[in-house]
Amino acid sequence: MKKLTALLLALCLVLSLTLAMAEADAGLKDARSYIQLMYKKKPAATPKDYTVVGSVPGETETYEVEWTTDSDTITVTREEDGMVKIDVDEDNPKEVAYQLTATIKDASGNTVSISFDRVVPAAINLDIMTEEEIVALAYTLEDQAKLPASTALHGKVVAIPTPYSEEYKNVTVNIQVGELADQLIQCYRLSGEGAAEIKEGDEVCVFGLIKNYKGTIEFDAGCKLIPVESCDSARVAGYVYTLEDGAALTRESTITGVITAIPSAYSDEYKNITVNIDVPGLEGYTVQCYRLTGEGAETLAEGDTITVTGVIKNYKGTIEFDKGCTFTK
């Protein structure tokens, strides 16, 4: 009888442990299903940093989630609010395919995992790409697709498909960038100072949004003729205006512009000044230079042309060189 009782107790214990393990296993599976539901249909392309959950609530406990990747160009950081930041290299010159893995753990140390295929697209940094690289990129666009930001190209006028219109104040020209004779860029309805006098052989700089229109690679309507010497600065200005609020470039930039306003006068105490600059010939792309320093800062005035270097960011909607930027006249 004692043996039978002991056997029954042992059987009950085994059943109890088996049931507990089954419940624990079910909880982990439910947590994994939750993660799968949340992230399976997310876009595979991750061009910017993003966050994922750091835990999953269950019926009897909260399951911790550890995220890892198989790429050394990506870092994973747990934030104070419990979310996990996946930090990708936004300036990566080549596409990076990687696997994002979530390992879900219960209080007893049991785990289950689930993985997702992701890719960091090659960065399109129009502000630092060469003009030839921009043209090559434009020629990969599918029909109706556009580059991600307005940009500027310097080239020679090789044809004028539509002469200047006195009524509409624009002209359509084709330009050749460098030696790229087989990759012309059309400038559709080009306007701006000097547009009426354009002739074949002229060296020009055009600013605008490039797209593929039914096989023609062109600056879209509204493109603008600007001074050739402003081309490099215009490329930077066009690119930084795509920054989201709170975002900043990871590198220094340089823009030459004309001072159009002085929001904060020169401070004798801090030896700096805040000015707004516009690239000559380019309207609507004002860049603020916050707490600008440099020799002669105390004498700066509206109308002065200066070259500013620093890190550019979007601060609550204002595109600005961050404090610490410097200038030369």
C-alpha cells in the first residue's frame, strides 16, 4: 500500500511538473506569436534607426525580449522606457542585409526565438555625392520615380527643346554633366535670372527635383537657374531640408550664403552671433547659423557673404548649423 501511495505521489508530481512546463511553454509561444504579429509585416527596408519592444506581457508574467543582429554595423541599446533601439548606419555606402532576432525569456530562463530578414539600403547622401554619381543614380530611377531630395547640377547646355517663353518666363534645355554625353539631363520649364538669354554651349547650374518622366531623366517643372558658383552649397541646402525634426547630419557641411537676417546680435560675453543665410539665387532654403563664431563676427551685417562650416540639424522645424559652427568671409 505504501508503495502504491508513493507511486501515485510521484505520478502526481510528474503530471504537475509536466503541466507547469506545458503552461510555461504555451506562455512563451504566445509571446513569440505576439512578436511575430507585431513585426512580421513591417517593411524589410530600415534606412533609419527604429525601436522595438523590450518585453511582452503575459497572463502570469512579463517576458523579457533580447534583440540581436548578425551585422557589426548595427548596435542594439535598451532605452530607459523599456523599448529597444536598433541603431543602423544611415551613411552606409552599400546595402546591408541583416537578420534581426528576438529571444524571449521567461522567469525560469526558458527561451524561444524568432528572426526577421531586414536590410539597410545604401545611403543616398546627395549633399556629398559627386555630380556624376547623382546622374548615375538618376538613370536608375523607374518611370515616375524621383530622387529623395532637390539637388543641383552644373553642366553645359547642349540642346534647347523648347525656346524661352515670354508668357511663362521659362525655357526647356538639355545639359551634359562632365563627360556624360550619353546621360543628358533635361531641365523642364527652367526659370530664374538669365533664363531668357540661355544658349547652347553655356555653362549653367540648375536646382530642382530630378525624376524619370516616361524615360526622360529631367529636372521637374519649377527647376531654377542659379549661379554656377552656388552649385555645391545648393546641393547641401536641398538635402538638409529633408531632415526630420530632431535629426542631424553625422558629418560637417559647408555652405556659402548671403546673410539675410540676424536673429541674435553679437554677444560680447559669448563671442558669437546668430545669422540666417541664403544660397545666392535659391529661395526657400534659408539656413540658420546658431551661435556662429569666427574672426570678425562682431562686424557681420545683412548682405555679407560668408562661408559657414558645422553640423546641420533640424531643430523644431528650423534648419540650422548647430552651435559651434564657424565662418570665413
